[in-house]
Amino acid sequence: MHPQEAPSKEMGYGAADIHIHSSVHDGMASVPEIIEAVARKGDLDVIAITDHNEISGSYQARELAAKRDYPFEVVIGMEVNTMEGHLLALFIERPVPIDQPLATTIAAIHAQGGLCIAPHPMNWLTDSISRQSLEKIVNSSEPDIYLDGIETVNATTLEFINRRAKRFSLKYNLAETGGSDAHFLAAVGSGLTLFPGRSAQELRRSLLERTTQARNGTRVRVKDIGLIQIIRQQRKSRGYFVRGMLKNFTRWLSQ
């Protein structure tokens, strides 16, 4: 494959969006709406509903996709609040305790066979894990304290921050992931994790073998969502971005 040529289904690669939010928490689309939209578009092989501190939407998505025999799989996941920023927990079956130290959360996820991905890392606009905290984890000698991957394409994040995450992944040989971080139906699939294969288990293996590739997906513009919807979502999330910035500022002052 030419180094500039993106992997495709014809080359045996699947596409996953493993960072999607539903109306179970602060997303604007219901789980059935998300599932129906993914089935209708037909370009994703694996998805994960990763609501903030909530796993029930993920259970619902898996059940609906299986019941309707849709041609994609659902990975159970959630986006967990830790004391040092957000962490994606994937391939879990039970809720992960929230508001714990990052290392404690990582150990809890690994204890149930899950994978840990750092979403939107080093991003002062959101409640993100800082470089200092990331380096503590990647340099840890504890056998269950490690990252399984880092999100190097987050469709809601400024490009220079994504590039910084990419450099970090290369420096520490971490699997790279892409995700939409979608809080709106139109945004699902705007960030992708490409992997050899089609199934959820092949995605898992690719993450563990560090053969995933992060890519931008469908471009989404403000007019595709609607300004009113964006305002409503921020009200629903109780000023998520403002709170994230304040948390980061306070956390980084104390380091």
C-alpha cells in the first residue's frame, strides 16, 4: 500500500467510530436513532456508545443491533471521569467507578478485560489527561497500569492538538484511534479508527497489536447540526467546555 493511500474496505480494512455520545447523557440523539443512522449509512463495521460515566446506552445499542441483525457490531464502553481527566473504557461489561485516580481507573478497566484509550489528550478545552499524567502512565512499572491507545483524531478537536497526540503516540508506540466524539447524529462517523478485519474482536486485536490507523471521516459543518441544537446541547451538558477548561486550569496549577 502506498504510504499516502488510506486503507479501505477493498484492502480488507474495517472502520470503527468508538467515541459516540447518546441522549442517555449529554448527546442529542437517542440510541435507536444512532443505531438506525449507522445501519442506513452502512460505512461503519464497529461502533461504541461511550456516554460520560454511564454504560446503559451501550448495553441498549448492542441489544438493538443484535436484535435487528444489523451488519455492524457494538462494543460496550463508557467515557469515565478520573481525577486527571477523561478516559475511554472499551470492551467492558460492567460500569467503571468514576472520579478515581487515573491509575486506579486504568487498573479497574484492565481487571475486567477492558481496554483504556486516552481521548482528546492534552486538550485544555476539555477535561483531558495532561502530558504529565500521560507520561506517568506510560512510564509506570506496574503490570496493570498502561494505556492501550491514544485518540489521535478527535473530530471535535483542533488539528494542532490532534497532531500533538499523534506525536505522543509515535514517541511511546501507542495504538492510535480516531473517534467522532459525536454529540449530534450528523457527527457520527466524522472520526474513524481503521483496522485489519471487520469484527469487534479484530478491532480489539488490532488495538493490542498497534496496527490501527486514525482518520478523519465525514466532514461536519455547523449548518449540518444547527446552531440551536448546539446551544441546546451545551445547556444539556451544563456548560461542558467551560467546566472542562476550569478543571484543566485548576489541575495544571496544582502540578
